[in-house]
Amino acid sequence: MLKKIFFNLIILLNIICNFSNLCLAESQNDNSLIKLNTDSIETLNPIKLSIEANEPSYDLPILSGPISLKKAIDEALNNNLNLKISKATNLESAYLIRSAIAQFGPSASFNTWYSNSSISQMLFYPSSLAVTPETMQPIARGQSLALIMVGSQPIFTGGRLMGNYKAAKAKKIETLAQLNADKIDITLKVIENYWLTAYNQAKLTVDLEYARLREMSCINLKNRYLDGKNPKADYLREEAELAKAKRSINNDYQAYNISLLTLKEIIGLNLGSPITISDSLEYTENNETLNSYLLKAKIFRPELSGAQAYIKETDANKMVRKSSYLPQLSLYGGSSNITGSSPDGNERGHWGGFLGVMGGITVFDSGYRKNQLKISSIEITKAQTNYKVIELKIAKEVSKAWIELETAKNNVKLIHDEIISAKEDARLFHERYLIGKSIALEDFDAKVKLYQAKLSLYQAIYEYLVSLARLKAASGKI
């Protein structure tokens, strides 16, 4: 019996020492944060991912060890696969501009033509839909083989080529705006999932400490039950609470591993990369005003520059359609060698050439050009309205993010007050317990409430940091 009582006293002393050390650490920490032992978290992690050769994501970059939030963002901007597609689209638009510029310059082609004709004649395409018609090709009587080289240089197009060039430039700005929007979106996703992983890590640490506390309490109650000092029901209830705490740890590991997996996917890493996070949840108050964020959004949100570029693109497309009312004039030159019977009776093939100017204008098209212009006017009106829609949407996003941030900020402050109260309760009950004026269960419950308050603080800081990131993303300057 004395042996059991002595063992019981050792367990109680261990609990007291653990929480005395915890209270001392808390008194030295202004942020009221539990020191996280991330090494033990990774050691105890029941799931270790590995991607072997030829499996999905095997050929993606591999990182290992702890990474900071800044490094995670930098890696994502370099490796994210969706962002690479957006970069390729932006590069593609640069070549569209070069293609539009090339249409201002000369072009040349080499053609061969074999024919068997009863008379010498000229071949042309009266049903051609091209604004600038093709040159006519000579056909010699009888069997003939023509070797033809033709070159052309646009002289006047009524704004058709310039309109295509302006539209291509506008498209380049649109794709650049989309690329910048994608960068903001990827950065925000990295921040959200990084802080989610940090929160899951903090929650896991707190729940591990809580489970250890429950385990010591369970051992204590079991001994007291065996000594006849507590009913069996008390011990069984504590054992059930311990099992619940262990289930929470299991669920915490699932949430931690999934958030870390999502972070790897956003960064564009091999999913087997053994990375951890190095930045912890810390609260730094934001003092900027809503007005400053709205003004930033007006300047930096890429969607607005993209919408402005789209207005210019629709205006350029209208310029192209207008050009169909004006004549199209081009300089042509050609050289050919044609075998067969020529109009002058000379059947020997010989080289000849020409240089001329060809012009044309559409006289009647049953209202096609008129309706195309009306479509252009409607497209311009839609693009201008779309700009206003985007402006309103951005103002709403910034305002909504501001409301969420202010709410999160207030929650952090309120939970700080809750922690101060829980600390004081834990201190008082512990002192009362030491002088015999409070039972061990009351001392234990006070410390449990302190743990729960700290868990609430982690959640509040996580929500605050995510809200701040979303506000910065809404302003276009993350």
C-alpha cells in the first residue's frame, strides 16, 4: 500500500512540475505561444510519402528540410505548373505581335503549275474571299509546266494591318494581366496553405501535450481507483477522455499531412519531397486603412489593366472591319518560265517577269460589312461595361476582405483576454492545490482550459494571417 501511495505522489509531482515549467515559459512569452517541438511531430508522423520512378510527379523538383514562407512563394512562382502555362500563353502573345508586324512587309512565294489547255488564257479566282485578290496566272495552250515566283508588298490597306497590330498588342497586355493575376492567385494559395499547415502543426503540438496530460491523469486515477480512493467510473471516464485525445491526434496528423501535401502540389514539387515549414504563427497588427487598400487595388489589380486592354482590342477589331470599306492596294512582282504554245506562237519556254500595282474595293456585299461594324460597336460597349463590372467586383472583394480582417483582429484580442484569465485561474487553482484547499481535479481542469484557450489563440492568429493575405491579394499587392 505504501508503495502505491509513493508511486501516486511521484505522478502528481510530475504533473505539477510539467505545468510549473509551462507557466514559467508562458510568463516569459509575450505572445502567449507554446514552444513547438516540430522535430517530435515529424518523428511521430505515421505517414511518410515517397514517389518512385515513373509514378505521377516523380520528375518534378524535390525539396527537403524546413522551408520558410518566402522560399515557398519563390519556389511556387518558379515551379507551379499552371503558372508555367500562363507564362507560355503570354510568350505566345508576343509572337502574335511579331506576326502582325510581319504583315506590313513583303512576301514572296514559288509555285509550279501544270496544265493542258485548248487555248492560251489567264487563270484567276473571281470567288476569292480575300480582301487583297491573288494575281492572275497565265495558262499556255496545250500541255505546259509553269515555274512562277511572285512577290507582293502592301501599299494601302485602309487600316486593316494597323488594326490587326493594335489588337495583337492589346492581347499581349491582356495575357500579361492574366499572368500577373495568376501569380497573385498562386502566391495567395501558398500563403493560405502554409499558414494552414502551421496551424495544423500548432494544433497537433497542443493536442500532443493535452494527451500527455490526460495520460498522466489516467494513470493517477487508475492508481487511486486501485487504492480505493476513487470509484471505477472516474477512472473509466478519464480513460475515455484519453482515447478521445488520441483520436484527436490521429485526425490532427491527417489534417497536417493533407495540408502539407496541398502545399507541395501548389509549389509544383514531387509529392514525396520531405519538406516541413519553418515559420510559426505570429500576430503582427496591421494598421493600414481600407481606403489605402482600395487605392492600391485601383492601381495594381491586373484585371483592370486587362479589361482596359480588352477595350482597346475591340476598338482595333472595329478598325479592321472598317478597312473593308476602303480600297486595298498592293505592289506585285512576278517572274515565270512557261512551256507550251504562247500567244505569239513561240513554243520554247523562256523566263519573263512583270511589276505592277493591283487595287480593289468591294462594291456590294448584301450588308455584311455594315452588320460587322454594328457587332464591333456592341463589343466595345460590352467591354466598357465589363470594366465597370470588374471595378465593382474588386471594390467588393477588398471591402469583404477588410471586414474579415477586422473581425479576425478583434478575435485575437478577445482570446488574448481569455488566455490571461485562464492563466490566472490555472495559477490560483495550482496554489490552492499545493496548500490543500483545492483538489487535483480542479487543478487539472484549470490547466486543460488554459490549453484550450491557447488552441483558440492559434486558430485566431491563423484566421488573421489568412485574412490579411486575402486583403493584400484583393489590393493586387501581396
